[in-house]
Amino acid sequence: GAGVSQSPRYKVAKRGQDVALRCDPISGHVSLFWYQQALGQGPEFLTYFQNEAQLDKSGLPSDRFFAERPEGSVSTLKIQRTQQEDSAVYLCASSYGTGWHEAFFGQGTRLTVV
Amino acid sequence: GDSVTQMEGPVTLSEEAFLTINCTYTATGYPSLFWYVQYPGEGLQLLLKATKADDKGSNKGFEATYRKETTSFHLEKGSVQVSDSAVYFCALSEAGAQKLVFGQGTRLTINP
């Protein structure tokens, strides 16, 4: 596709429910990032993939958060047993290379935990 | 750890006014600095960047200069337009690191 695509755009989950958020990066992009953006705040780094390898997961806030990119393209961010503090916009970004290259962001998935 | 502090918003200006959005940073090394913009309903887009001290990034009439002595990267535009209304984020990336560290964002509204 032309850009980074994320689905769903909006998700409402009941507290305790598991959710899965999908990211389709730009075709051929090696690097993929997940960020969490709380209301009124800047994005905060969650995790980074280079192809299928998860090279940095230092930003994942707890072991309820899990991300994968099994074939080096599509990625899924899974949140288990959601809590209200997980409510945020989850942004995915991809970039062409492994050094610094411009990262292209998706529109994000807005997760609301009720 | 690394951090970015932006001037608090919201900022409201009239069309053709001069814009400054302040950004200062704290970093252990020599980071690259960025401004990203988020237009309503769209994803974050890179607006401009600077990779070393005294570099000036520029795009769409916006400019920012990497000032190592003041650890700043203020965004400026000489004459804003209604279409510049958006949320602006200052960010840094340490050399060799993949992740971006963002400021909290500044919402800019330009009135005709």
C-alpha cells in the first residue's frame, strides 16, 4: 500500500479483555516501531523490529504487552488483560533501512478500556 | 535519560503572524533533532530535521537550527497560514539508536 496501515482505527475493550492491534508497514521497509501516545502527550517508544527480529522491547510497560512480526512484514501488538491505563493511541511506524531513515507513521489505533 | 521539552500550548495566532515554538532537549550524546507535524485526521509526518550542531533544517517555510550550546531546536515560520494548524512535536534520536524521544506536542491554531 501507499502508507502504513493500522487496524482497527478504534477499539473499545472491557477491562480484562485481550486485544490485538495490527500494523501493515510500507512494503519493503525493514524497520518497524510501535509507540504509545496517551491523551495530550507525545508518543512514547514501545518496541522495535528489524525484519522479524525484535531488537528492542525496552519500552513495553509490562509483561501484558507483547509484539510480534513473524514474517518480517505485518506486525501485531497484543495487550493481555487490558487495564484502564492502557487507554491510548497506539502508533506504528516503518522505515526503509536499518540506520536512520525517515520513519513513516500510520494513523494509529485508539484503544479505550472501559 | 534523554528527554524533550516543548513550549506548552495551545498556541493561537492570526494568519501571517510570526511563529516560534520552543524546544529544548537533554541527551547523553549527540542526537539528531526533528520536528514532526500531525494534521487533523492524519498520521505523524516528518517536517524537518538536523543531524549536527549548527545545522538548519527547513521545509514548507518552517526552519529550526540545532543549537548545542543552548540544547535547543526552536521551530520558526515567518508568516503562518490557516493550513499550518496542526500539532507539532519536537523529537530526538541518539546516534545509533532507532527510537525517537518525543516532546509532549504543541497544538497550533491559525485563525483567518
